[in-house]
Amino acid sequence: MKRHLSTAFGLAMVLSVALGACASPTPQTIIQTVQVNVTAAPAATANPYNDTAPITVWIDAARKPMADLWTSTHADQASLVKFEIVDRAQFPSKVLLFNNSGSGWPDAIFAEPSIVQHVADAAHDYPIDLTPWVDPKIVSQFVPGSLDPCYSTDKKLLCLRNDLAPNVLWYDKTQMDQFGYTVPTTWEDYQALGDKVAKDHPGYVLGTADNEPTFYMWASGCPIAEPLSISKVVINATDPKCTRVAQMIDHMTANGSLSKLGPFDPKYIALGNQDKILMMICAAWCGDYVFNGTYYKTLDNRLAAALPPKWTADDKAYTGSWGGAAWAVSKHTVNPKLSAAIAVYMTTDISVTQIVGTMPAFGPAADAWSKKLDSSKVYASNPYAVMKQAVGMVNPKFTDVVRYDLFGAGFKPFLTAVEQGQPTEPTLKDVQTTLTDLAQKEGYEVVASP
């Protein structure tokens, strides 16, 4: 999990709820690295299928109430389905073992899109294309952009999103109004605001550079995770769209308007307790699970959400994502009809999607979920419209569904520089080397441009 999560057991429990529904890409959900075997996986199960065959569905502990609800509302099929709570972080390595033995694959699994894509290469070859098994009318009702991480480069639908976690610009409306500050609409304005805060209100911050640099990189379109196919990826950490982020971070950490602390460092939490976090790029769930109860000691309707800024030179603003899991179905199931039906139920049923509490990916379910935000005492106004729009702003040329550890080991040189108070821009060459090595170990051909 997060590098600073050990600071408070209570905080870890709160975040386990949020990230149990989501999957944290910063740092990325830990996936056991396995040297790619170029031997193709066993062939998928062929017709005829058996609609009455029993199936096994892998879930995590947070999904058990959802599984129980399915069981209680599907008495005629309940005997056919076995739900098992497993550690999905080990799933890629287990798939290889199942491929070798020719059995053992779960028929369906709850996992992050990054894991689903990890097991979609030739060596693992796990997920089935859901296109024939899911009504196009259902697919069309998912929040625009939410299914993008579920599509393969050849446009196969490998999963259905469970919940969403687009990054938005959270800001303290009470303090911003009191200081007379305007929410920045460009990153250049964001940096300029940092200069003003450093001069007029030292000690207040506009977020953190530790654990968050990839959020800025994602919004900038830094080409470090742009898959061109299942076996080729663009990595160019010294591209201008990367260096401009490093320069901004270096400028703002130098004047103190951007913290060097991680978002769950006790000293950073103390800033939140003192209402000194003026704004912060963070996922949609951060309002309910971080600002509410961790940063804010009192809930007085002060938190608001805005769309992330854009770079002046760019034609539009982009953002990234921190979490959001999905459901996938095995190519080896003999009962794809029931397996896919469970995936559809878990992602679209209004009752079941309200259980965990993060933003559902299915449009009607998300709209129903949003009504709960109206009565929240943490928000100055309902942030749902901003969240929903931000889903469609996630940069399509930067993805966390690559098979290498993008946010942990990949950015370690950069994060180390942040923590030590050193310039980050010079570390981008090291990031390039580290990411390239990691990608090549996972079977990618690395290129500098599309």
C-alpha cells in the first residue's frame, strides 16, 4: 500500500475501504513480477458451453457483502456460484501456474484494470472478450471514459469497471475565499498561486510532490506509459511534457508551496488538521475518505472540487486516476453466460453498487450514489458533476494498465529527490532507465515515440 500508511492504524482501516473498491495506482497495486514466458497460454474453452456448470468467482473481503446480496437475490443460481476471498495481487503469477497445470483459473475475478491487462498478454491470456456477453445498451450507459482502461489495444472489452477514481482539484473554499484566492485554471496559474501563497501565507500548501508527481505527469501527458500494443510501449521520461512538470515541482517545493511530505505523513496530516491544505490533486474518493475525518477535524462544508488545470500550450485539460477496480471473466470458463452475468450485476445493480461507497462506474448507479453527497457536511457543494466530467478527461496516452511497476519502483529516483529536497528534473534520465528496464523485463519493446 502507500509508503506512509503505517503511520496510523485507523487511517489504514479507512483507506482499506476506499482502496478496497479502488486500486491504488500511486503507488500501483503490488503485482508480483514474473519474467514473461513467450509460450502461448492454453487455448480458451470452446463451444459448446454449459449454462448450468458451477463457477468460482474471486473477490476481496470488501466485496463479500456484494456477493452475499447476489446470493440472496439469485436463489435459483446460488448453488452454482462459489465466491472465494483471495489476494488478487498474486493473480498474474497464479495464472501462469494454472496455465502450466491446465486448470485452476477462476471463472471471474474482481481486480484492477492494471491486473486485467497484466494477464492479457500471450503468456497469461486470461480475460475473455466480454463484447458478445454484455448487452451493448448496458455498455453504453457506463460513465463516458470509464471503460477505456478495460479495452485492449485491439478494442476487446476485457473488463467492466466497478468504480471510478478520477483525480480532481480539491480545494478549501472557506480559506480560498478568506484569502481572496482564485482557483487556478492553468498549471502556470497554479505555480503563480504557489508564489503568492509562499509570500503572503507561508506554511500553507497547494498539495504534495511526494506520492503525487505522477498525477501531474498524467495530466501533462508525459509519455512513460503509452502502450502501442500488448508488447510495445512508449517511454520517454525526458520529453518536454515530463520536464515541465519536474520544473514546476522543483519551483514549488523550493518556495514551500508544495509539500515534500507524503499525503499520509503525520506532519502532512497535521497541516490538514490546521486547515493549511489550500488545495490538492487527489482522487474522487479523497473527499469522503481523506479530507473527511483525516485532514479535517471539523466538518463545516469547506471542501470543493474543481476540474484539473490545463497547460497553456495544450488544447485541453487532462487528468489522471487513482483507483477504480473492475470485473473480468476467464477464457477458460465453461459457463461464460453466468460469469458475465455476475460481472454485469456487480457493476450495474443500483443496490449492490451503493454498498462500498466509492463512485460507481455505471451511469445510473453513479447518479444514485451522488445523491448521498448532498447531505455531506464536508462539501461546500456537491462535487459529483466535477467528478463525472473528470472521468472523461483522463489522459488516453498515459495509463496505469501497463504491466510494469510504473509508480513505485519506476519513479523511485524522482521520489527520492523530492524527499531529500533535491531537484527532480535531473532524475528523469534515471527514471527513463528504470522504467525501460522494468518494461523490458515484462516483455515490452520500448520506443521513444509512437
